[in-house]
Amino acid sequence: MGAAFSVPAGGLVYSPPKCCLEKERAKPVSIGILGTKLGMTQIFDQEKGIAIPVTVIEAGPCTITQIKTEPTDGYSSVQLGYKAVKEKALNKPLLGHLAKAGASPLRHLKEYRVPDTSDFELGQDIKVDIFSPGQLVDISGNSIGRGFAGYQKRHNFRRGQMTHGSKSHRLPGSTGPGTTPGRIFPGKKMAGRYGGKTITVRKLTVVSVDTERNVLLVKGSIPGKTGNLLNIRPTNTVGAKS
Amino acid sequence: MKAEEIIRSIEAEHLKDKVPTIHVGDLIRVGIRIQEGGKERVQPYEGTVIAKRNGGLNETITVRRIFQGVGVERVFLLHSPRVANIKIIRRGKVRRAKLYYLRDRVGKATRIKQRFDRSLEG
């Protein structure tokens, strides 16, 4: 009996190929924060003399309400709670869930995947100081809802003649060929619900961080109106080395 | 703190302490900081204020002058660090908030009557 194949002494150990290891490393390293859009203004760069358009965001403090780990949940993440509310605003299951972390009643919960949860503990406060000026962030929020919007507003169609006997004022024009194929192609741009969706704006620069007032200044505009709930996190760069 | 209060307090850090009271129709001289080959100097720009816009940190003035026979209008952010100083040379008496009609006039017709009840300081 000759051994057709040899088994290494330590038994069969699966070692993932190198590319998979790199993918593992590219996962977002740090957590984000929840906040509220307060409005926009402009400030001056005193050295260069440039006016910078900024959005003012009140972010955090967020309480860690749950920590998920590989053995218990199959993946590791940190759940944050934001915006204190009255106790009667929440139902009993939610209050019970928050009581486990010793947190006061909170309106919004949001999970952030992290590779290692050992740095975090239940009930810990996450504040704006996780960001630093100059850092790039991704910000998500609900865009302004425009209801059932027409072709011009939703897809930037050109409008027709308003006068000279024309009745094609804001109509779409042709929507495609005739008997062949006898149908409208899927994906044809038409009127419909516009806005009110989660939009992410990527790579915005943090201009300043005010830990006392929990305020972030971010260069540029952000989805939604004043008072919109925002999810702010360090920018997700594909293939980044941590 | 309310949203508006927070925004006002952020703007307050960038507001200049001393900006003279400028009215539309005034003849003013604006000192503009200019970077030239690593050196900084203040360049004067003189002209008539034909419009004022916004308030607070975003307040701007439009200053018009005739340079080499060509009308030039520049907009200045009053609280910008680039605006080094503003000197009021002459107070003007006008009946409009925006003097855009000056764009259609040349020479003597662009004169603005002087008023003496406002001081040139502050």
C-alpha cells in the first residue's frame, strides 16, 4: 500500500489564498456616527482667504447598545443608538433591548461592521472626536421627497414649445418604436416618485470638529433638509490598506 | 441649543469686529490682499457701491468703476480675510437700493450727488 498522497503532520489546514486575506483587510476599520443636519453656511480659511461652503451637522453622542461577535452572531459589529426620546415613545421590547446596555431611551439604532469589537464596550459613548479635520467621510441620508414628479424634474427632459399652437408642453415625446417590438423597453425614463430615497455622498472633507457642542463641519452639501437623520462614517475606499 | 443658534455661533467666530457702515452710492476704497510670488501686498480698488447683498457673514458689496474706458464690477465678501481694509471716501445720495442703472450710463451721467449728513467714519 503506497501512499497515493501524503497528509501533512498537522492534518489538513485550509489556508485561504492571498487575495481573500487582502479582502478581509479592506473591510471598514472604524465605526461611524449618527447625526442631524442643522443647515449650511460658509466660513473663511483665514490663511488662504477662501470661503468654504460647509454643512453643520450635530453628531452624536451615540451609545453602544449592542456588540455582536463572531461566535454569537456569526459576524462582528457594533450597534449604536442616537437621539434621546421620552420613555413612552418606545415600546417595551425596544426599552428592554436598551436596558441591557444601560442606555436611556433612544430613537435610532444603527449597526456598523467592525473587524474587532474588543475596543468597544456596552454603554460606551461614541462622540464626534472619532473624526479629525481633513478626514474624508461618506454621508448617507434621506433625500428631499418630490412626490410624483414629471419628466423635466425627474429626468431633466427638455420641454416642448409652450406656444405657436403646440400642445406638447411637458410631454415625454416618443417612448420607443412601434409594432416591433410592440412594447416599451424596460428602464425607459418616465414620470414617477422622485426623491425620498437614501442617498450617499462620498468623500466629503471634515472641516472642523467641535467636541464640546458635538458639531461637525463638512465641506459641501448633504442630502435632505435641515433636521434630516444622517449616517456619517469614514470613507470606504475600495482596496484600501488599513 | 437650536440649529440656528449653533450656526450663528459658528459664523460669529469668523465675523470681523470692525466693518464700516457702507451705504449704496458711496465711493469707497477697498484694500485687497494679493499673493504675488510668495509676497503679500495690499492692492487698492476704488469705486462706487452699486449693490449690497445678504447679511452677517455672507454680506457682499458690488463696487463699480470705469477702468480704461471699460466698466468693471467687483463683488467683495465684507468679512473675507482677503479684504484688508475699506475706506469711505464720499457718501452718495441715491434713491435706489441697487444702482444697476449706472451700467447704461457713461461720463457725466454716472455722477452721484454727495450727501453730508453721514459721517465718513464707521
